[in-house]
Amino acid sequence: MTTRAAAFNQGQFPTIAFVNLANTPLGVDLDKLVAALAKQLQQDFVPIWGYPAKLYVTQNAKPDEWQVVFLNDADAANALGYHDLTKNGQPISKVFVKTTISAGEKVSVTASHELLEMLIDPGAQLWAQSSDGKFYAYEMCDAVEAAEYLIDGIAVSDFVYPSFFESWHKPGSVAVRSSQAGQPAVPDSEAGLPDRQQRQVVDRDLRLAGQGAPFPPARGAHDASQRISQGRRGAPG
């Protein structure tokens, strides 16, 4: 199995290039979308998660930049978008425009979802362990991916707070806020969300080898030996 060395987190916050390679209209002006996402980071996300980034629109990303790339069609089953690593080890988010719109979802929300998750888990490799010993993918948006809110009239993804992954807090305590938009958030294995039930998903490294892997029946709660990538926003079932 081929693995790639990461080339990120080398002592500075990232610059993220937004590249539109899709022929399908995004449904939103790209410059306005990136401005709204930059505002989401500055006013909402960074005060909670503490990881800023510079965002800009281009047609040619530099080798040391992270990317959010808009493409027409999904290259993984039932994915509206996901984050991964390029062949050079830089984080990249893919947003599938036609697939997202066909699913009745907003491209702006998929882009926000993948951007936020890529910032905190750029290598798509982080996990949180619950008090019952189960492992959950450290993804900020999956548990509230049905929720969105507006910034300058543009819909962006809701996201959970760090306390969502900290099982030692007393339920209902002031230390725990479910998400930015106040959406109740529970792990995928407890949420009963239809969009991931019995789905075939593909691990980043397995995809390189051309092999698929089924999502564990527990849907998000699995041991470290069954690490299936969760860095994706899925189409509603």
C-alpha cells in the first residue's frame, strides 16, 4: 500500500487556494463564498478551535498551499465532498458541485463543511476516544451536517465544539455546547442519520490501492483497527 508523507503543519498557518474546475454553476459567486467562509473562520470558528487560515481564489494553487477544489462529479460513492492529501502531501478538499446540487444540497455548505474539517484534521487521521472505549473520527461537521446558518446571505455548515469529543464533561453542563448554530449533536453511531447507513466508503489509503471498504455497522464507532475515513460530507439517504 502506498503512503504519502504529510507536507503541512510546518510551523505556520496555511494559505488555502480555492480553485473552481467545475463546469456546473456553483449557485453562488465564488468570491462572495470565499469572503463568507473567511468571515466564518474569523468570527465563529477560530475563537472556538483556534486555527486560522488565509483564503483566496485562484486557478493555480502554489505547491505549498492547501486547496479547496470544485469539481463536477463525485469520484467516491455518495460523497458530496471530502478532504484528503495531494500526491505531494498537501491537504486538499474536493467539493462535487453537480453531485451536491443533484442531492438537493448547497455547494456553499459542502465547501464550508470540508474546509472546517480539513483545518483541524488536515491528514484525515485524528480520532477521539469516548468513555466506553469507542473511537470517533475527529470531524467537526459530520454530527450536525444537516444544519446550516447564514453569513452575509450565504449558507455555511454548522460545526461542533471541542467539548463534543470530550466525554468526561457532565451532560448538560455549561462546559458543553453542542454546536455553533445550537444544533443538537450526537456521534454518528447514535444519531440514526440515514445518510451514512450501510454506505460504502473508501479509506484514503485504500483508495490509492483501488480497494473499497464497507462502513462499520456501528456507523462511526469502531476500534482503531477498522479506521475508515470520515472526512467526507455524504448525500442524504
